[in-house]
Amino acid sequence: MRPFTYERASSASSAARAAAENPEAKFIAGGTNLLDLMKLQIERPAHLIDVNGLGLDEIQLTEAGGLRIGALVRNTALASHEVVRRDYALLSRALLAGASGQLRNKATTAGNLLQRTRCPYFYDPHQPCNKRQPGSGCSAIGGFTRQHAVVGISNACIATHPSDMAIAMRALDAVVETVKADGSARAIPIGEFYRLPGETPHIETVLEPGELITSVVLPAPAGGTHIYRKVRDRASYAFALVSIGAIIQPDGSGRVAAGGVAHKPWRVEDGDKELKNGAKAAAAALMADARPTEQNRFKLELVERALAAVIAQARG
Ligand code: SF4
């Protein structure tokens, strides 16, 4: 690991200001992804700003009847919270489908949202990768692509976003709250938070330099049946080939987001609209404009099958 300097932030705004002033600085909280990347020298921060002491680790009811989740709430605490289990079961189930108990004990809400892709070429410094080194090329295109994205891809990158939690947050219409380097706050709907790869796959969110996530707000409970279905190559400790996070109402309407298929949690208006018409129609809407490779074409059928299972489960 390369040497780095370290400071403990005393407030969210001072942390954001310090990060904005030093382009080589990174925030650290749980560190479950960042430390791995630093050991491989894929991330090379010269300075770490530890935000663990900022007190952003509470879960509170909002005046609108929703939930404000502090950025530093650990995944285990979030998954086991009484209100989350009762009213946002999709979130609890997605969290429990991700990583191991040890990782969930350390990983934070904000860190989970910001974790980097698990594209194997991204983790191999000997391979060209536009996300790791802009302009160097994409080794996955024309390479091994079984795990890669099928929708929203570009000619520069076909990586997927690895988070299970983010799929649930997308279906729940979460809002990401931040503080910027000038001390101002903003609220970003999660549907606008992530970017598609385009020509700049190394820029993954709309966060500005130094901007720090302080909390994630869930709107009032949507009711319905909450299901998270994750299909993977082995039963635990594996990322999704395809996952479906859905909230299905008694009349068959609902919301659906898919994981393992795109650079961000994938939800489209027509996917929600077609849910009432069954898995085939909803999957076709979700996978419209898909550009699969020969190796990951199976994901199109897998999305439909996973959706069919989710709808059948919701119908009991
Ligand atoms: Fe890098 Fe993206 Fe290509 Fe993977 S898919 S090698 S992350 S540019």
C-alpha cells in the first residue's frame, strides 16, 4: 500500500471542504471497498479523511412519515432496524442478500451506495480499463463478459453496479442528502444520483468534488409486498448475475428495479407500468434497447424468469 496522510473530520462541512481542496483526498468510513482498492493500488489517495466521528449514524422518522438514515449507519444496523424490517422490508432483504455478516457490520449506508464495480478487469492493473485509467480502453469489450451489463452500456464501459442495497433504494425512491464544499446542502433523488458510463465511466455519480453524503431519506412507506430476488453463481458471498427488487401492490401494480444488468440500479417507467401485465411485458420494458454480448445474453431471460418468480411470490 502507498503511504498516505490521515485526518479525522470534525464536521461534515469541514470534511467536504478539505476533500474539495485536495484532489488526492478520499473519505473513509467502513473502508470495506476502499482498503481493498488501495492495497491493489487501484485507488491511490494521498490523504484520507475519516468521517466516522461525524455522528451520522442515526435512523430517524421524518415529518413526512418516512425515514432518514444517517450516512454512517452500518448495513447490519439498517437491515435489522424494526421500522425498516416492517415498512421497508425490501431494503432489509437486499442488505441481507449482500456481502457477509462481517462486511455488513462495517459497511456504511453511503459507502454501500458508492462502492465500485467488481469488473475483474478493473481490479487487474495490467489490463486496460477506462474506469481505472480513463482513455486506456475497455478490456471487457471483446473479453470475458458473463457478469457484465446489458443495458445502458457504452463503447467505453460495460461494467455493472454491484450494490444490492442500491437496487432497493431505487425501488423505494430514496433521496440522497449531501453537504457540499461551500457548506450548502442538497437532496438528490436516487434516480438522478448515478451516471451511465458514456465516455467517462470513471465518473460514476453526480457528486461534486468534496461533496459528502450525510443521509439517505426514504419516503413514507409504499405498502405492498416487498421482494428482493438475487440470482448468483453461488448461494452466498457473490454478486448478482441478475437481481430484482420489487414492491407489488394487491392489484398487481408496483415498482421494479433490476441489478446486475447496468452501470446503475436499473428502473424504467415502462417497467413499472407493465408489471400489471406480467413478467414477460415488464421484462421486455426493462430490457428495451439491451445490447448483450454472446456471453451475457442469458441475462435477458434471467430477468424475465426472476420477475416471474417475484410476481408469483407476491400473489402467494
Ligand atoms: Fe473497465 Fe468498465 Fe471495461 Fe470493466 S467494463 S474493463 S470497468 S471500462
